[in-house]
Amino acid sequence: MEEIFLILVGVAWALGTPLIAIMALVRTSGLRAQNDRLASELAALRRQVAATAAQPVPPPVEAAPFPVAPVEAAVPPPPAPPFVPEPEPQAEPEAIVIGADLPASPPAPAPPLAIPAIEPVRGGWEQRLGARAFLWVGAITLALSAVFLVRYSIEEGYLSPEVRVILAALFGFALIAGAERMRPRDDRVSQALAAAGVAALYGSLLSAVALYDMISKVAAGGAAAALTAFAITLSLRHGILVAALAFVGGFLSPAIIGSEQPNTPVLFGYLLAIAAGTLTVIRIRGWWVLGWGVLAGSALWTCVWMLADPDLPELHWVGLFLVALAGLFVWASWRRLEESENPAKDVLALVWASLAVTGGLLVLAIAQDGGAQTAGWLALAVHGIGIFAFSRWAPRFQFTAGLAPALSLAALALWWWTGSGVAAEWNDGRFGWLVTGFGGLYAGAAFALLWNAARPGFWAALSISAALSHFLFAWYVLRATPGIPWGLISVGLAAPFLVGAERLVRWRGTMPGATEALGFLAAGVTFFIGAAIPLELNREWITVAYAVELAAVAAISAQLGLVTLRRLCWPLLAIVVVRFVVNPEILKYPIGLTPILNWMLWGYGISIAALVVALRFLRPTGDVQLVRAVEAAAALLAFVLLTLEVRSVFQPTTMMMPDASFMERATYVLVWGAFALAALWKTRLDGDLVALWAWRLSGGVAVTVVLVVQVLVANPVFEPADVGRLPIVNGLLLAYAVPAAMAALARRWIDVEPDRRVDLLVEAAASILAFVYVSFEVRHFFDPGFERRGFDAHGLELYAYSIVWLLFGVALLALGFLRQAAALRHAGMVLVCIVVAKVFLIDMAGLQGLLRVFSFLGLGAALIGLGYAYRRFGFDSK
């Protein structure tokens, strides 16, 4: 006992000495600074008094006398006889001065002297080293000696576990007491002492239960809750560091303490209490950064709970915890939202994150549970209704209302994705009731909240989108279930929105924003009614319904002047383009076996007509970007329609096959070229920018296919092709001659093209295609079936190439002279040069007899004639 007593005394001395030294140092430093300040002020006053005494006093200023007119002496009457001597004149009286008997005025006060700046008295290096450094080093040394003493006592077994825990707790309370004593003198020192004290208390508690098993886990849990509450309360006096330690210690305590039997309500009740206390301090002090820690800790514990027990037997407690946690975050930030119209970004982000994270955790819990427990769905519904209420009464957070239907759709989608393949976890009927309940709940709540709201249009749009999204998702999941009248359901959903629109018509003049809300409701009614027929038919008509909806939205927005509603055209347009252009499922649609007059004509044709109707209403609005986007979409759909119709003609039953024959590719080129010419003609008429780009893109695709594929890669010489047996009128005419004529026609209309490089490309394409056509016609004349591989030729065929190429070159030169087109003359000259090279390099060796003679004779005559023509017509006479 004596050894233990001595050890305790030593520990108390070792721990108390540095604390007393620190307190004395702080207090002495404060007194020394105060004495220095008083001495400096006293010295300044003495200097001021001395300077005032040495300054000469100015003489008093006398008041100027006020002059008074002198009093003249009275003149006596003339003397009577006898003679009386004349009296002597009296002396003139002194002037009377007003105020002469008053005391002199005091001298004017001297101007105040400038007080010299007081310089603090600086201590020398000896004072700093001896009075400060020695104390700090000594305090640290004593503290280390105490630590070493305690460690030595533990290693030698002098201190029992109970004594160690008690000493740690006493040390923590001593630090907190010291913090209270130091708080009036130095806030930072008091905060550090309080934080250290809280850490010591947590260490003693966790050591008692985790290391030494001194108390039961139930008692330890209660003690942890009490200690956390004490630390949170203490943080109101000693700052954010203490609050952070309280939060960390409180959230870590359950993991360290543990439990013999997992108890979900106790665990999450404890976590909710800690979150409530921390958020209360945050609400009072504004320490919003701690809110992120509370959110992260709560999310981490929820994930740990889900991983620890995948069956989630007590989901209702966790759901209640998450809903209450979201409410606590809203409550903690409510004062800040009321104080300023523009709350800080950290508050906005924290509220958004808390609502999204708590809702996301509910979604994950429902998905892991397989949607079996009703408590999870109820918690999600209560969470969503709470978000709606918060968004309605805090207009700055109105967009958070969109989280509610998004979370319900996410929960339903995850449940369907994870459980649809497992018969035990999936129920079509339960899914139908849930999707109907959530869609109806949020649609009805949003419609009820739009009246007299800050932005009724937002709530009307949210009501429509909630009903529409849940309805379409239900159709997608249950479309294979027989007996569901989707068209009738769609019409039924349009009815309540039609009634709401009729009521809003009466309120347009009295409720601000009613017109915008009316526009969204009218658009929703239009879509539900327009979708009824496609839903009763097949899925391929859904996109047509979107196109019709786009026209309806454009008409309603134009008639009511609603810019917000007009923006809805963008997503509708994107859906139509994606589903009709890049959707490979189109090739699997039952289009029918009738060429041209099939589903594609009606589906794409009705959609294009709907876009044209939308343009009629959009052009007067002045929304140039949207108008051009709709025009481009209409042109793109027309291009795709023409392409698919060609495909249906050649391969009506194998639309998905990636291969295409020679004549099918030739038809593509013709159709695309005709589309490009039509776009170019429209550009010439009104200078439409969309038509200009349609000409460029479609013409570029046509030129690329015909030059790269039809000429270089897959021509009839390299790839067998049935072009017919007739000369001239055969497949070669369609594959090469007609595209060459189209290119020549485009060259005549291309004056509206600002890029001159396009002129050269079109001219080159026309010349190349014409040359290829005449060459392949020669080959077709001698080999109608293109049975011979390669470009090998002999005899008359070899001579025919020279004659045809020469005639073609001469024709180009003549046409160039007639039209004064240098490009045609240059092309003709190049072709003639090719013929010259062929005659001298190939025909000289490949031809025999008269054919060789005729080859050289014809070439020579042609060259002489061309030379004469150039001298006669090609140059100026000068």
C-alpha cells in the first residue's frame, strides 16, 4: 500500500507540476504585459506634461476700448456790464471705455500635443530564454517523466487495471477543470486542455471495457452515451475541437465496446442520439463541417449493419433511423435558411447530400431485402413525403423534390433487376401495386402542392413526370404480362390532369405562375392520350407518340408563351432521334413484306410530319437553336427513311444482315445523291444553314461510298456482280454514269457553297466516275459477266480502251473550250496524256498488225488536231 501511495503521489506531483507551471506562466505573462503597458503610458504622460510646461504662455489679449465722443463744455451767456472777466475753459473729460473695469480675458488654450506612439517593451534574449523557454521545456520534461513513471509502474505491476483506469479518468477531469480555469485567460489553451481531457475520458472508458473488462457492455454503452452527451455540452464552451472528439468518440464507441447480442434498435437509437446532439451543436454554433462527419458515420454504420446481416430482420428500425436523420439535418439547417435568402453553399450542399444519402441507403436496404418487407417501402414513402414538404415550404430547395420519385424508381428498378430472375423474390402483382402507389402518391402530392406555390409550373411538371415515369417503367417491366389494358390506363391517367388543367384555367388571372402550370398539365394530357394508341399496338409506335407529343408541346408553348414548356421539346427531340436513328432494334421491327408501303413509311413519315408541324409553331418564337435542331432532326429522319426503304427492297427479311450487293450499294448512292441535290436546291432557294449541311454530309457519304467502295474496293472486276447483259443500259449506268451526272448537276448549282474546295471535289468526282463508267463499259462489252479476273486485256479490247479514252479526253477538252472551263480542259489534257502513255508503253507491245498502225495513226491525228484547236481557240490572238 505504501508503494502504491508513493506512486500516486509521484504521479500527482509529476502531472500537477507542469499544469501549475503552465498556468503560472500564462498568468505571469499576462501580468508582465499589463505592467509594461502601464509603464509605457505613464512615461508618455510625463513627457506630455514636461513639454506643456516648457512651452511659453502667450500674453493676454486686451479688448480694444470702445471710443466715446467727448462732452463739450457749456458756453456761459455774454456778461452784463460792468465788465466781468472771461472764465477759463474747462479741461476735456477722459473718454469712457466700455468694459474697462472687467478682468482681462484668459489666454487662448495651446493646441494639444501629439502623443508619441507607445512602443512595447521588448525583453531581451535572456528574459525569453529564462522566463519562457525554461518553463515550457521544464513542463514538457515533467510531463514525460510522469508518463515514464506510469509506464514503469505498469511494467513492474505496481498499478492494477482499476487504478490505471481511475487515474486516466481523474487526469481527464483534471484537464477539463484546468480548461475551465484557463478559459477567462486564454481560449486556445482552454480548448486544448478540454480536448485532451475528453480524449482521456474516452480512453479510460474504452480501456475499462475493451482491455480490462471491468464493466459490462450495457453499462459501457450507457457510459459512452453519457460521456458523449457531456462532451457535446462541453463543446459549447470550448469550441469545435471538443465537438469533433465527442462525435468521433461517440461513433467509434459501439465498434470498440461491442455487444454479446446484436441489438439493432439500441445501436441505431444510440447513433440517432449522438447525431441529434451533434447537429444541435452545429445548429447553435454553425460548425457545418461536422455535419459531413455525422452523415459519413451514419452511412458507414448502416452499410456495416447491412453487410453483417444480409437478411435485414429489423429493417423498420433502420428505416426509422434514416428518416429521422434526414429530418435532423433539415432541422439543423432551418435557422440558417430563415436568416438569409442566400444560405451558404456548405449548408446547401449538406442538405442536398443528407437527403440523397439517406434516401440512397433506403434504396440499397430495400434492394438487399428483395422488397419483401413493407417497412422498407413505407420508410421510403415517408422519406419522399418529407422531401416534398421541405421543398414546398423552402422554395430555395424546391428542386430537391425531384429526389423523391427518382429514389422510388431506383428502388423499383434495383428490385426488378436483382429479383426478376428469382421466382421466390419477384411478384408481378406486388410490383404493380408498388409502382402504382408510388407514382400516384408523388403525382397527387405534387399536384396538391402546386396551388399558391412560388413556382406552380415546377410542381405541375413534377406531377406529370412522376406519373409518366412510373407508368412507362411499369409498362416496360410488365409489357409481357397478358391482360393489362395499357391504352385504357393511359387514357385514365390523362383524366385527372385534364380536370386539373380545367381548374387552372379559372386561376390564370389570380395565381402567379398558373399559365406555366397549365402548359405542363396540357402537355401531360396530350402525351397520355397520344400514347394510348401506340401502347395498344406495338412498341415500334412509341417513338411516333413521342414525335406527336413534341408537336403538341410546341403548339401549347407557342400559344401560351411558355418558355419553360418549350424547353421540354429538347428531351422529346432527343428521344425521337435516338430511337429512330441509332436504335438497332428498328431492324427487328415487323415492317411487313410490301416494298415502300410498309411500317417504316408510316412510322417515319408520321414522325417527320409531326416535326414539320412543330416547326410551324416554333419558328415564330424566335428560338433559333431549337428550330434548327428540329429541322436537322427532320432531315436526318428523312435520310434514314430513304436508306431503310432501300434496304427493305433488297433484303426485306434479312434487315440485320451487314452485307450488301453491288446494286444495293449503287441504289444507296443514287438515293443519297438525290437527297443531297434536294438539300442543295433548298439552299439555293432560301440559304438554309441546315439544308447546306444536309447537302454536305449526305453528298459526302455518297461520294465516299461510290469512290472508295464502288470504284476501288468492290468494283465488278474485283467482286462478281450481276449488272445485266445489255450494253450501255445496265447496272454500270446506275452505279457510275448517273452519279457522275448528279455530280455534274451539283457543280452547276454549287455557287451557294462558300467553301471552294467543295467545287474541286465535285468536279473530280464527276470526272472520275465518268472515266470509270466508260472503262467498265468497254470491259462489259467484251466480258458481259465480268468472269475474267483482273485488268488483263488483249487485241481489240486493248485498242478499244485507247479509242474510248481518247474520245472521252477530246470531249472533255471540247466541252472545256465551249464553256471556258479550265477544269474540264485540264481533265481532258490529263486523260489524253494517259492515252499517249498507254499507246507508247502498252499498245506498242500488246497490239499487232493493223491494230498497232491504227492506234498510232489515230493518236497522231488526234494530237495534231488538238494542237491546232489549242492554237486556234485556246489562246488569245495577242
